[in-house]
Amino acid sequence: MFGRHKLRGRTDEQLMLMRAAGLLVARTLDVLHAEIRAGVTTLELDRVAEEFIRSHGGIPNFQLVPGYAHTLCTSVNEEVVHGIPGQRVLREGDLLSVDCGAEVDGWNGDAAFSVVVGGTEAARPEDLDLIAATEASLWAGMAAMRAGGRLYAVGDAVEASIDAAAARDGRRYGIVEEYVGHGIGPKMHLDPQIPNYAVRDTGPKLVDGFTAAIEPMVTLGSADTHVLADEWTVVTSDGSRACHFEHSVAVRGEGLWVLTALDGGEAMLEAAGAAYAPLPG
């Protein structure tokens, strides 16, 4: 599944173009945060996202995937990823994952977040723990990336972070293995695939300018999943709730630049022990 690839880096000019796409994704997700509430349908969220992306000069790149007609993937409760927006009405306490991408001037950004509808007061404690554990594992995975290091250190760090959270929280967390991170650039999905769990291989050497989308998906039970009859929506086989976080990140000689974070990831990278290294301008 995970072959050897000689990674290629992006030029500074290309990274700036990817930052523009990443910022549009970040701003779209920021807008969606304010729209998520009980009574809203997932299709209404999708329409908000499409209008925002197109009105700011972007193209919803999920719509460029053959057979997919929407701007977002909206996955609720036991849905892990690739949930199709529709007439489902969100309820307080639902665990919602929102995945979004945009293409700007031929370059792509891709990011996701999870949240409980109605906020912390409406949330089950186990869902809040799951969200915190999954988001922390994303930042741990990105923090493991450095020029000259090995790509599959990402999965080692994600798994170690989730294992530590499970021990701390006294919960069982499952890391979904069928769906993984990926390279990103002139296309949203590029090789290599990037596992969110430890593997024997160390993977290819990371190079200055390499860009990837890191996206752990974690459950509150078994990691086993299956795809529904719509041929898109992935759900947990045991019905447990699931969570998904994602960012597009650039590896630079001096550190990392999270292309889909509004602040470039400065605060969270430093908290995770990684250097923050944006391009000027």
C-alpha cells in the first residue's frame, strides 16, 4: 500500500500559491463554524461553503472528484468521512466532521475539523475527549515532519499521541487505517499516501518544500469501517462515533508552515515542539 517515493518540493512561488488556496479553505471553515447549529441541514452548510469559495475566486475541489457533486463532506456521529451533504437536520449533541477543499489558480488546499453541535454544554464527555485526542494527534503528526526526516514518522507520532490520550482518558480509541493522508499540490490528492498509524517502513525522506495533507480519523470504539450504499459515506462498523481533523502543511528547511491554518499554525506548532517557518509576504 505504501511504496517508496522520491519526494519533490515546491518552489517558494508555488508555496505562496498553495497558501492562497489554504487560506481560502481556512476562512471557509471559519465561516462554517458560525453556521453550525441545531436545525441547520448539512446541505445548507454545503451551499454556504460553495458560495464563499466561489465568491472569493476559488473552485470547490471536491466537485472535481469524479462522481462527487458537493463542496463539503459532512459526517455525523458514526459517519467517519465522505458523508454527503443533504437534508439531514443537525441536532444538539451531534458530532459533526466537516471536510473542505478549494483550488485557487491551479493549486489546492484541504482541511477538516470536528465539533459538537450546540457546543460543549450539549456534548457528551466522551465526544469532547475524542475531539481533543484527534486534534492533538494531528498536530503531533505534523510536528514529526522535518526536512531530512522520514515521512512515516507522521504515523508513529499520531499513534503515540492517540495511545497516550486513551491511557489518560481511560477510553478506547480506534485509528482508522483504510483512509490516510496524502500529498497535495496541483491536484488535491497526490502520492504518497501517508498512514496515520505506525508501520514498519520509515518511508521516503522529507525534502524542503514538500506539501501534504495529514488527516487522522479516530473512533470511540473499533477502527473497523464500511461504506454505505451511497458508495461514499464511511461509517464505523460498531456504530461508535468518529472524529476527523486535517490540515495541509508545507515542510521547509527551517520548520513547518500549516497552509490551511489562519495563523499558519504558529501557536499549535510551537506547543507541539515544532518550528514555525512561514514564507515572508
